[in-house]
Amino acid sequence: MKSLADTHRIGLGCMNLSHAYGPRPSEAESIALLNEALDLGYDHLDTAALYGFGANESLLNKAVMKRRNEFYLASKCGMFRDESGQRTIDGRPEVIKQTCDDALQRLGTEVIDLYYLHRWDKKVPIEESIGALGDLVKAGKIRHLGLSEVSADTLRKAHAEHPITAVQTEYSLWSRNAEIAVLDACDELGVSFVAFSPLARGYLSGELTDLSQLPEKDIRRNMPRFSSENYPRNLRLLEPVKALAAELNVTPAQLTLAWVLHQRPGMIAIPGTTNRQHLRDNFAARDIVLNKDALDLLDRTINRHTVAGPRYPDGTLVEIDTEDFVD
């Protein structure tokens, strides 16, 4: 089985097939998309216990586990639906181990290649949660450990307890928090960095212009950057990006994905999609080479100073451990 570092630099985030965004495809459409992804050469699929509250892991089982030797499998624990039906963050060792057992059953596999702590439960010392994940490695249930949305300090504490293979954090032109310290810490420790939402939850595609079309429960409706006040301002930032994409004969999504990959050697991005043309376009972005002028234009056009609104609402910001900018 290949390592994460051996996979293509564009993987597939599977969340939006079952969770958070809409409209969602049918099960048959999702199965077809996942199989087309493997046919195209995608070799890194990312899911979680949270996504569809287990439904996404079950979907992968039904769709592609018969092709298990073709891809590196990542999933996550520590954030899920509790017995009352509410989303919860729980990093207690016994809960992590039970979540893993449940995930293995839903996925229909004996081992998960990369298992992330989806969120650090701040009520539990990070060393205790990582210790539990280390026990799962010893038991042969997972191969490698990952962390999601953590600070450089938390990463170092975790890595001292057990080697960490990857950190997954939101990273794109409009979400630069990882640049404060986490990217450097990953380089220092030899940890892979995996960028989720590298297309800024659809914004950087340039196709999401009418937010009224989003379903009522789409999580973007409650995100400050997608508010009726901020989103029109953010859309205006895309005009130079669209012009550059047209000049280079690529899509805005391909252009901005390429920007992410250019930020660090070995950078991995896991865009999600329900659209099979976007699936093909995203995968092709790994071959796009940008010169310094293009990178500089993108960097100065969309950044933390030009984007309107914080990336999460206040209630979500308190749940994550990632450093934030102090202006």
C-alpha cells in the first residue's frame, strides 16, 4: 500500500456527497462519480465519521471498496453525531477507539490508511487522544495518524506522543491561517500538509454567483464570507482571477488549485465536487505550472486583507485550534 507522500497531489474530498452542501447527488450518481475518480487516477479519498453521520463512509463501502487496493483511504474521528443526534466533539480515548471500530465496519475494510483527529477536544489533553490513536496503530486498525485544524503548538505536542503523518486544515487564497505557523511546523517535523476547501467552498470556481440557489441547510448560508453583505464584495475580487484564467486557458478553479499546490513542495489538496466535469478539471490542475507573475497577481488579489468576513461564525471559531491573524 502506498504512503500519502506517494499519492497524487490532488485527492478527492468526499464530504459533499453526503454532508454540509447541497443539492446532493443521488446514491447512484455518487457511486458513479467515485468510480470515475478512480478511473481518472485519483488515489486518495478523504471521508469522516461526521460526514452524513456515517453515511459517507458507508457510501464509500458500497461504491469503491471492491477497488480498495487502488486508493489511499483517509477518515476522521473525534467529531460525530452522539446518541442524542447532535454533532459533538469528543476526544476521549474510549470514544476514539469505538468510533474507529464503527468506521471500519461502515467502510467494510480491515484498516484505514490515515486516521485524523477531526477536531482537538480541548477538554482532553492532546496526548491522551493521540495515545488512543497510537493504540489503534498497534492494533493494526489504522496505519498513520493525522490532525485537523490544529495549531503548530498542538501539532508539536501530538508529534512528541506519536509520529503524525499529516495535518489537514482549510487553505486557499482566501483562508491563509496555516501560513502563520502550521505550514512551517509541518516542514520542520516532516509532516504532510493537506489543504481542505482549497476552492473556498466553491467561491473560487467563479460559478457560485447566486446564493439564493443554495438549499436552506447548506452550511455556507451561515458563514460570514457568504453573507448578503460580504459575498458581493468577495465576488468582485474574482474578476482579475477570471481574466488570468482565460488568458492561460484554464478554469478559475484550476488556476486557484494550482496556486495552492505551488505554495509548498509536496502540498496536497483535496477539493470535493458533485460534478463530474469538475472532477476531471480538478485532477488536471496538478499539471498546471504558474510563473511568478501569475502567482503574485493571485496572491495580492485575494488574501486576508482583501477578503470580507471571517472564515467561520463565532460558534465554530471556538471549536478549532488553528492560529488566527491579529490585525
